[in-house]
Amino acid sequence: MPSTPSPADAPPAASGQSSGDPRQPEPVPSRRELNKAATRQAITDAAMDLLRTRGPGNFTVEDIADAAGISRRTFFNYFGSTEAALASVTFGFLDTALQQFRLRPAGEPILESARAALVELADPMTVAPVAELYSLGQTNPQLNRSELEAWDHCTGQIIDAARERFALTAGGDIDELYLRALAGSIISCGKAALDVWFARRGGDLGPASLAALRQLLIDSMGLLGSGFASHSPATPSPDRH
């Protein structure tokens, strides 16, 4: 089955994001929406449990469906493959960060908003699922590729969020090159933070290690925001935790 996540595999955007002002509170979800979210989460949790116990590539869609207590057909209503179900962990984290971004003041610089959005994810445990999936993917090329594709797929969501911001403040033509270069840079910095964390911590999922990963993600946005002007590559910054 294909490992590349499709738009249908990504978590649905928050319903409040389609309003005229993306900073408005989101409507209360319906019972149907809550049930769908619970089923999606059950599938993801089952996939992660199987990944931990059996290892990458050693379980099927049927195994995930059985563990989640659903049918194979229901699984494919939500995800196109086992890899897509796992990649939803990364989608979920980035979607939460994007929701925080949309709550920032409209006049704030984009990169400062991105950094502040990560700061708002105050509990280091919020990065735990992403860190675990990234670590497990290092020993399996297919899973690692799917994880990287999930990050790349989220570039479009970042472009949309930035476009919403400029629509509120610029009032004129939006520079598509700027938007796409900015989104690609944000994604690249996020992946760089994970690479450095894994090199330093070896996939340790303890609280101190996860706090260090969260700080690396924040620092990567700070470096991007400063144009990398305030840091010497000869003196790598230590973990702050």
C-alpha cells in the first residue's frame, strides 16, 4: 500500500478555521464529530501500540482494525494505509501548533507567532508521540519516509495559515514565493530540531529529554526569525534542559 499520506489521511481542520476571522472561538463539535474523532484516535493508538510491540512493518491494516475494535472497511474510511495511520501522530501535533498560531495577534511577525505557538505547548509531553514515532522510524526506511512525508504535507497547512494572516493585515497581493519559502523553512527547521535531538538523546523519551526537544523546536524558530545572524555555527547551543 502507498505510504504517502493523502489529504484525506490528515486530521480534519478545526471547523473554526474556515470562518472570516481565524482567531474566533471554534464551534462546539457535534456528537457525530466527536465519535469520528474518537474512532480516528482509537485507530492511531492501536497502530502506535502495534508499532511498539511488533516493530515497523510487522503488522497489517487488519491487525490495527482488530486492536481498535473496528472493521477493515471502517479503517479505510479514515486512513489509506498503516503508514498513514501512524503519520497522523505528526499531523495531530502540527495541527495543534497551527491552532495556537492562529490565536496569535494578527500584526505579530509570522515567525514570532510560530515560536510563540510552540511555547504555548507548555507540557513537554505534547511532543512525546512525535518523538517516539521519529525514533522508531530511524530503524525503518519506509516508516521514516512516511514520517518525513507527513511533515512535508503539512507545508500546505502552514501556507494557508500564513495566507490567512496576510489577508487580515496586508490587504493586497500576497507574495506566493515568500509564503512557500517561509513554510518550507519552518518545516525544515522542525525536522532539524528532531535530528539534533535524536543525535544528542538517542530517542530517550524521559521528561528531561522531551523538554530538550521542545526547546530545540522553539530555538529553531528563533534562529529562522533572526536570519541565523545571532548564532555562530562553530559554537552549537547546548540543550537548555
